Amino acid sequence: MITAFERTALSVLWSFAWKALLVMALIALAAVLTPYMARFIDAHRKPPEPPPDDGLHSIFEADRDENFDPNYKIYNTDIYGVEKRNGKKQRKDG
């Protein structure tokens, strides 16, 4: 025979298990629906207007020229004075 204490313990345990399953189901549902909601929001969002170009640029902004490589001279200059291809010393023409 089940005592009153056991009946109360089972009731509390069942209540906790039911609430835990409900919370897990809501989390799973949110995980499944989030990508669909994000796709819907992205499809209906207006693209941001580009800022007006006033000709002034910060030194921290990206360069607008796509072919510009700020490290071209560093990478294409032998800083040790030895030709990389065949190990010969470079002439100094200056």
C-alpha cells in the first residue's frame, strides 16, 4: 500500500518531470523554428543605405581598391639582399 508520503513524493516527481519535458519541448521547438524565422526576417528586411561618400576616409577603414595590396612591397622585395631563386647576391644599383 502506498503511504501518504510516497503519494506526495510521486506527485511532486510527476509534476517536475512534466514541467521538465515541457521546457525541453519548447527549447527543441525554438531550435527548429529559429532558422525559418531568420530566413523570413532576412527576406523582408530592407538593405541598409550606403553612407554618403564625402571624400574623407579614416585610416581604419578598408581600402576601396580591391586590387590594392598594402604588403606588395614587403612580400616582393628581398630584405636580406639574396636572390631567392638561385641564392646569388643582388646588385645594388643605387
